[in-house]
Amino acid sequence: MKLTTLTLCGTLMTLTLPVSAATLEATYLFQNSLSAQEAGAPALVANNPLSQNTFENVDVFGTNRTVLNLVGTSADANQSGLSLNTTGLVSPTSYSAEAIFEFSPGQADSVWRRVAEFQNRQAEGGLYFNATNNLSVFPQQANGDVHTGIFYDITWVANSGTALAYINGTLVDNVASTELNINNPGNTLNLFLDNLILTGGVPGEYENAKIALFRIWNGALTGQEVANIAANPFPAAGSSVPEPSTYLLVLTGIGVAAVFSRRKASVRSK
């Protein structure tokens, strides 16, 4: 038996990819539950004053999925939506969120409809479908065509004074704004709930919605990460969406050795 030693030394090989600033913290798939997929993440809390919220199966992007059907009215006390306590979960000024939803069919189009608000219903502002059917970081008119009765993958990013909004992975709003910051003592993020009339709310900016997915990241997703996620937004059964992170791989080679043995196949004669 002959031993042959192969030694690599003095070699530094580095493969570097961009490192994401965003970490996935919670995923909600509404499989007859408001709990997160991730252990330790808080559950969503439903505002269900009429006791008419239901889980149901509908077509979402060509696939039958379970969604939460939120049913209320525009009166302050009767609005139906979802709330998330983000304390310790994400930075109020640097986070990303994604919601796949529709404003339920049969309701008004070409009106202001609240998608998300961040001041615990105490002021105008936040994210809307506006009266010209754009996705709007208030008060921007923005771009992108959105309508009641159609599911969209909506992503928004608060990035330390910059607000970005995406429809199905495409950027439609990028403004210097703190409108998407979570700005209330309880760090509450509300979905579909409008601010209260008594605090200056405009009547009629609430609509019922059906939601199939909600996710939230600590930190700001890049535009490419948003596009990649939107291309295949639903995780496979029993899995979660991979972190939008990349890796630094370093092979020093110093002191690395491979030792292997080889049995001689033939006898050499002198």
C-alpha cells in the first residue's frame, strides 16, 4: 500500500456575495390560524367586531388557497382588520413587509382604501390604494394599477427615511418619507384598519379584504430581493421562504491537507 499526501498551502480563495440587510422574522399563511410559522414570533390579532371573519378557500394566483376573509363596515367600531405588535420583532424605522390580499369583490373601486397604517389609528397616513387606483405611500399619488376584487402581492419597505412600495415585485413608489415608520407607543402595525373619525379620519376609507399571506422582515429588502420573493411568494408545505441573505465563503488553504491511499494495481519490476 502506498500513501500519497496532497497539501494545499498559502492559498486564499474568497467568494463574496452581497449581504442582505433584512432578516425574515414572521410568516403568516392563514391556515385556519393567525399564528406565525416561526417559533417565538407573535400571533396576529384579529379585529372582528361583527364576528363574521372566516377562513375560506379561494383562487389566489391560479392556486386554491386558504385565506382569512375580513368582514366589517366602515364605521370606526365595526372595521375588521389585523394587528401585529412589532415590539422587539423589527426596527420601527427599518423593516419590510409583504401582504398578498384583495379588497373583496363587490365593493367600491376608485376610492381611497387603507392597506396598512402605523400610528395606531390616530392619524391619516400610511399605505393605501388611492382614488386613482394607484398604490400610494400617503400623500403620494404613485404609480401602478390596483383595483378592488383582484389579489396583489404588495410589499413595502421603511428604510431609515425612505419609503418604497412594490406591486407584484415591481417598484412603484420610492420617496423620502417616514410614512411607513411604525410610529406609536405600542409599536402596532395595522392591516386594513383606517384611522378613527374622531382623530381626523376621512369616512369611507375602509373596505373588507381577504388575505392569503403576510410576512415581515427586520431591515430593508433590496429591489432584487423583493422581485425574487414575488416570483414565488408562497413557501412549499412544511418549509419557509429562505432568508434573502448571501454568504461569505473563505477557504484559507493554509494547513489544509488531503491524505488518501492507493493500492498499487501492478508490481513494478526493477
